[in-house]
Amino acid sequence: MSSQPDPASASEAAEARRALVLTRSINVTWWYVASSVVFFELMVAVFSVAAVVEADAGNVARAAVGVTALLWWLATLLPLFEYRHRTAAPALVIWRHHLAPFLAAAVFGLLAGLITGQWVAGVLPLIQVLMLLNWPPGVRLRMVLAATALLVALAVIDVRLAPGESMSASGFQLGVFAVMLPAVTVSSLWWWDVLVALDRARASEAKLAATQERLRLATDVHDLQGHHLQVIALQLELAERLMPRDPDAGMEQLRAARASVDDARQGTRDLATRFRSVPLSDELANAVDLLRAAGTKVEATVAPDASLAPASALGPVIRETTTNVLRHGGGKWARLSLTRTDRSWRYEIANDVVTDAPENADGAGLDGIARRAAEADGNLEVHREDRMFTVVVTVPDDAPADALAHATAEDTAEKKVAG
């Protein structure tokens, strides 16, 4: 007996995948944020080694501090990487990412503190690893204030305990960078959190726009069909009552009911026509705007005479394929084109895909696109390569709009009934 997947786990996995897609779309900003933190850490490591050299320690001590400083600096990249790819509610400490930084910080701090005689050099490495944990916002603020206050106090103690009239230049610079490092780290991570929140809000806005459009269509179909169906039900009920005693009046109500059915069908066609009345150039522009709002890099190629293309055939296809890219695409890039070849129009959309996405993820949407293409005497081509998914729809320039209007109206009504 096969086990059913846990819906909650599936939802969490989908949310985590969406979070990763969002963070990929602001790569440059992340490297700017991370480089500022890494640079300050590197300066701390360099000045710690320089302070050891100025302390006239032996070669073994210098080498030990240099190696542990380098290991600590490299180990802090693990919590930085974990912070970037964290989910909505991650654990405070993930040992497979944080154990090595804690050990490296402890060894480096112990050696640097004992050899240089500076409290700041001994405490700072551990404090920095703590700053890289995923603290809640309020706790993180208190942590950085407490850490900065502690480092300032230790720096003052180091200055007072320095032999002679003043401490070495490297020791002084180490103290300055040590006091600044927690605030620089936390402010950089806070800036990253703000950008991720804005990016998620942008993607949510794009999804909301698509949802509102679907809701508006569903509301219009509901109002239209609900009214006509209620009238037809009343007319049929009245015909049923009149038939036994007044057949002529009963037949009149049946004819009225049939007329109401025709009105409902025509109203559905008009509604579908209204939604298809947007020019294809505008449809493509809307698709590009929607994808860019979701953080996708988009390239579009539109023929100069795109206004002559059969909008009734290709308009729904453009909307459906755009929705598929938003739902199933990798979120990095997409390419759209509408070109004319001989006596046909060729619409193509290509996008990156999530590597672990199932191959039939777009099955229902592709079936609908294939049906629309066939109704317009066209054809559908689907190509899935390693990291790219391409949909190509070709329709003749004289696509049968009337047949397609009828099919689209019925399809709209079927979707409403199914929903």
C-alpha cells in the first residue's frame, strides 16, 4: 500500500522552493551584503595576526594564529550561506553549518587572546559567529547592542592593560574593527531581510493581479449564468404546472426557456469575446510586465504587424502560458516571441525550469493549450531540455474565430462549474 504525501510537508517544501527562487533573483545584492561582512572579518583576522607578530611571539605561535584565523574566516561562510537560504522559520542553530564556525572561533580566539594579551582578540570570534545566527528581530537588536557594549568595555580594558604608554598600532586597529564588526554584520543582514521581503511582496503582487483577473472572470460568469439559470428554472417549473390544464401556455413557457438558453449562450460568448478583445501586443506587454513583477528577467520579440494575428486564438494561449511560467518556472528568465511565417503565426515562450520539478507539472495547462490550438486549426509543440522548457503554438492567419469563440465560451463555463 503506497503512502500518501503529507500536505503540510508538501506545502512547506513548495514555500521553501519559492523562497529560493526569490533569493536567486537578487544575487548581486546578496554578494554586496556578504562581501561587506566578509571584508570586515578578514580585517579582524589580518590585524589579529599582525598583533601577534608585534607581540614578538615565536614562529609556531604566529603560524598557529594565522592558520586558525584563516580557518575561522572561511568557516563563517557556512552560517552566511545558511542565512541566505533559510526558510520562513528556521532553527536558531543548525549544527551541520554552525559547529565548525564555533570550534574555529573558540580555537582562534583562545590562541589570539593568550598570545596578544587582548580580551577583544579572544572574545570577538565567538561573538561574530553568534551575530550570524538567525535571531528574531527584537532579540537580534538586543544581541548586537550587548555585544557592542561588551567589546567597547573590553577594548577599554585592553588599552588600560597595554604595556608601556600605549598599545601597538595593530592592536588598536583590531579593537576598532572589533567594535564595528557586530553592527556591520547585523545591519547588512537586516538590509538583506528587507530586500527579500520586498521581493516576496513583488511576487505576491504579480500573483494577486493574476488571481484578481481570474476572480473577475469567475464573478462575471457566475452573475451571467446564475441569472439565466434561475430564469430558466422558473420557466420550466411554470411550464410543468401549466401543461396538464393549458398546453398552449405550457408550450409558450418552454419556448421562453429555450430563448433564455440562447440568451445565456450568447451572453457567455460575448463575455469570452470581451476578455479576448485585448490586442495581442497588449497581451504580450501584460505578460512581460507580470513576469518582471515576479522577478523574472524577460526578453520579448514581437512582429511589427502583430495586430493582424488572430487574437481570439493566441490571446488565451499567451495568458495560459504566462500563468504556467509563474507557477512552474524556475523564476530566473523567460523569452517570448510572436512572429509571422508565410501564412501562419508562431508564438513561442521559453523559460528556465526547477531541476526537481516533475515533467507533467504543466499537464492540465498544456492540454488546454493544445485544445485551443487544434480549434484554431493550429498545432502545439512542447520541448523540455535539461534546464529549459519551451512551448510553441502555430496557428494560421485565418484561424476560425467563430468556432473558437464558441469553444472558449463553453470552456469558460466548464471551468466555472468545475470550480
